[in-house]
Amino acid sequence: MYDPTQLRTFLAVAQTLSFTQAARRLGLRQSTVSQHVRRLEEAAGRQLFARDTHSVELTGDGEAMLGFARRLLEVQEQAAAYFSGTRVRGRLRFGASEDFVLTRLPEILEGFRYDHPEVDLELTVELSGTLHERLAEGKLDLVLAKRRPEDPRGRLVWRDDLVWIGAERLRLDPDRPVPLIVYPPPGVTRARALEALEAAGRPWRIVCTSGSLNGLVAAARAGLGVMAHSRRLIPPGLVRVPDRAGLPDLGRIDFALTHARSRGATQDAADALAAAILAGGERLRRQSG
């Protein structure tokens, strides 16, 4: 009933919330992306996106289609792999930032292990900056991590707003330095937070540094200060700091897949895991539990 090509285009738009970014990811013209989405909406008999000249958002029916599209494409890929007689194998060193490990990435990895039992998967969880460094040093084969929007490396999974978050009861004194909860260098969100405050001429002081997202979240829940975080991945117990607090805008942040220059079995395994992550990208945005 549903064309796989149209479903893949739909997933790309849903993950990036941008017809332009989806077209770049898929190597298509933007008009072709719009045509695929329109035909899928006609086949479903429902509007999947609410869009205007400034934004693209999923409708309720679009949210429902996400799950169906992902499962349909997964089944198709499993059938193709089974009947093609090819088996992906080899050792794959995969790095992911903690943001993803605390969402639905384990489900995607479990499905990958089921579909590709002959791949020896090694998972490294680290800061995004550290993961990119290890990838450049040849210590990792594939990385799923944050990057700046101007960074050309990797393949965009989705783009999100970076916002200030903290405990709901937290009140910031405009006459005192902003209390910051940050990752250690080379954290991407740390650098963005400090740059934004410096540019705005807003004094700041670091009240907590931790290489663990759980440590940062604990400090924020205790009301020690504020931290920069993806809007779609705000942890339970924390809220977005209201605009009246006067904190500077943090812009947007990219979540991308970046490959090392691998060959043979390792490249095949990396391609297979990248495809699984891109197909399940919407699940990564949703908090577990």
C-alpha cells in the first residue's frame, strides 16, 4: 500500500523537520521530496505534516505514521538481506554520546544485533567532542554524536534547538553570575553555553562539572544551576528556563552519524548500523521510561 521510497523520504523529513535538509540527505531535489510526501499523504488519506514558510511539524497522524514507516522498512530490509544471501560480519567500534544511550538507542542496537549476529559490536559512551577525536585517531569506526550546525562532518540524523534547562523552582538573580552545570572540555554544549554568555556580556560561574549526563542532571535537579541541552531530550524533572530569565539564545545543534575511512567488513557493518539508526531516528528523540 505504501511506497518504500516515499516512506524513506517521509522519515528523513520527520527526523530533520526540514524539506531542504531531507533533500540533501537523500540526494534529491526539494520538489521531489515534496512530491513523495504529498503522494504518501494521498495514499494515507491524512495530512502528515503541518508546514508553513517558517517551520515543519508532524501532525498527530504523522506521529502515528512514524512507527508504521519504520516497521515497514525494517521488515523490507530484513527480507532483502535474507533472500540476497549476504551476511554482514566483522568488528565494529561504535561510539555514542550519553544523550542517546539514555533514550531509545539500546532498542535500536538490540535490533541490529538480532539482524546481524555475526557483527562483533563494541560500544563506547563518551562526550561528543571526545568521540570525534577518537574517530579521527582511528580508534572508532562510527560515531553518533552532537556537532555544530556549521560542522560539515557526518550525516545529519536530526537538528534540534539547544535550550537552557534547570529545576522548575530555580530562580536566577540577574545581578549575579549565571550558575552553570557543564560537561568538561571538549563538550559541544559546554562550548556553546560559554560562547553565548560571553557574546551577551553575561557573567557566569561553573557550579558543577561532570563527564556523566546523570551527574549533570542530578545537579540540575538539586537546583544548583542551569545547563544547555537539546529541547527534545529534556530529562524528566527538569524544565526549560523561561525567556524572562534573560539568558542568551543558544541556537541549534545537530545530531549526526560520522564514519571513519573503513573498508571491507567493517565498512559493511558500519553502513548497516547507520541505516538502522537513520530508520529509527525518531525513537532516539524520545526519552525512555
